[in-house]
Amino acid sequence: MARFKKKNPKKAAVLALFYPDTKDFTNLLLILRKTYEGVHSNQIGFPGGKVEELDLDLETTALRETHEEVGVSPDKVNIIKSLSEVYIPPSNFEVQPFMALSDDRLSFVAQETEVEEIVEVALIDFLDDSKIFHQKLSTSYAQNVDVPAFRLNGHVVWGATAMMLSEIKELLNEVL
């Protein structure tokens, strides 16, 4: 990560939120971003975004952005731990993910300007190893690269989000 500090990356934070569904099964929240002019257009990710001047810290950023993007009030969320920072070269962002729980059944309201779809992933599906595969992708900075990815709810999740999901899955497998 130190070599990327020279690039003066912008700071951002995201929230990997686990919560009970209507049948009390645990779900993980992801979002499909809107299509727009930008490197993260139409991608699956966690709710979150860049640090704003009034944010006290990165946890505040993750909670604020989650509230803005999907309507979950910060008082419904308990942050469990921070995960490994991830540097995203195409957008020059250094992202701090947080793992969080809500004891409440949540209802979501997608922010019309940023969120195309709320993607609720059952924990049992997320932990299913058959959902992981490798795919060749070309991006703005690399051509024909073999990347690990997840197939969740009919979506392909790759890149920084897949890296974060891999860390979360490893942590959960240690305790389950």
C-alpha cells in the first residue's frame, strides 16, 4: 500500500452489512451502481463512497454513505471491525471496508441517482465455494487478466469488491 501513497489517493469507505431477512436468515447487502461516465459504472459493490469534509472518520463515511445510498440509519448498524484497505488504481481511491451487523430486519430505499439495484445475498449462498470462479477481464489499465470473481444473485462480482468479499469469507470460515 505504501507505493500507492505517492499517488495521493482519495479516501473512501464502504460497509459490508449483514442483517436478518424476514425469515431470520442472514443476508449480506450489495448494490448495483448506476450506469454513468466513470470507472465504477454498472458494477456490484458495497454501499459507500468518498470522505466528505464533515466526516469525523472513515467509519462515519461508511455509515453516512450507506444511509444516503440505501436508507439504512447509522443507529441500526454495529460496526464489527475494519478490514484491509484496498487501493483501486483506475479511480485512485484508497478504500477502507468495514464489516457490520444489524439486528433489525431492514427495508432499503435505493438512492435514485447512484443505485440501480439493491442486491441482497443470502449468507449461505455467499459462503458456497461453488460461487467463486475465475474470469478473464479487460479493464482500463490491464488487458485479458485472469481475476477471481463471485457469482451472486445472477451478478458477477470482481475487482476490489471481490477482494473484500474474499477477506470476509475467510474471516467467517474461521469462526463458523
